[in-house]
Amino acid sequence: MLTKSDRTRQFIVEQAAPLFNKQGYAGTSMQDIMDVTGLAKGGIYGNFENKDEIAAAAFDYSYKKMRKELGAVVVAERTASGRLMALLNFYKNYTISSTVEGGCVLLNTAVDADDAYPFLKKRAKAALAEMLGFLKGYFEMGVAKGEFRKTIKPQQEAENFFSMIEGAIMMAKVSDDPALLNRILSGLKDHIRDHVLIK
């Protein structure tokens, strides 16, 4: 059972997460966090040591929320191709309808952190490795079950797959063209049908 302190911490994180995802670390002030939570400075600092701690918790919250929603639609599929298609469907229109307000938390944090905020980059790096691991596992599953061609390289497929999704999200956001992302996702579906599946 959550204590009052735990509930307050969770509330702060939930309210701050969209701020960090939309505005970045530097663009999010403690005053912004106070404004969205309605808490005084003492209420914030009574639960978190500093902004770094809130930003780290906000990333963890946002990434876990995305991973949970993605996992729910993916594991419902029994085949490797079904799981990959479900993942692609999950990202459809993601620049205008994402799990966390502001878009892909992994992409946003990776770009925002880079070399400036090592504690955030470390989290983004771990999340990227996990996502690539999931994808590699799906490709390996397809090969093992005789669904995918034995000649494919699961690690390379996973890297190409996810880099195209993340790159498409970035391009769609910059160009204000959600359809761009959907076209890339459609192309990835074609790739699975034409070059990965055994016909």
C-alpha cells in the first residue's frame, strides 16, 4: 500500500513527465513543475532532492508506461510476424497520438540528453538496448519456428527496424506530416512480407 509520501511522489512524476518529454530538461524549470502540480517549493523538495531526480523518475515513468502499452498489444499475437505488425500498428499516428504527451520519450530523451545530461543518456541507452532486444527476439522467434527465412540477421533486422521507426517519428515531427511516419511503417510491413517471411 502506498504511503501519502509515495502518492505525492507519484503525482509529481506523473505531472512532470509530459513537461520533460515536450520541453526537455533545460526547458523545464522547477517553477513549471510547481505550476502543474500546484505544490509549493517545499512540497517538491520534500519529495525530491533536485530536478535531476525528478527528470530521471519522469523518464522511467514515461518509458515504462509506453513499454506496458506496447507490450499489451504485442504479446496478444502468437506469431513473430503478428508481433512485428502489432508493433508497427502501435506507432501509427504516434506523432499526434502518443502514449506520453510530447511523442516518443526514448527519442526525445536521447536527443535532449546526448552528452549534456549523462544520467538521462544512461537511461535512454538502457531503454534502447531493451527495445532492440525485444525486436531481435521476435526475429529469432520467427526463424526458430520456421516462419522467417533462415538467412535473415536478427540483430541487423532489429537495428534497421527500430532506427527506421525512430527516424520516421523525428521526420514526421519536424515536417509536421504524420503521414510520413505512416508511410515508413507501411514500408516496413512490406519488408516483412517480401523479405522476411517464408512464402
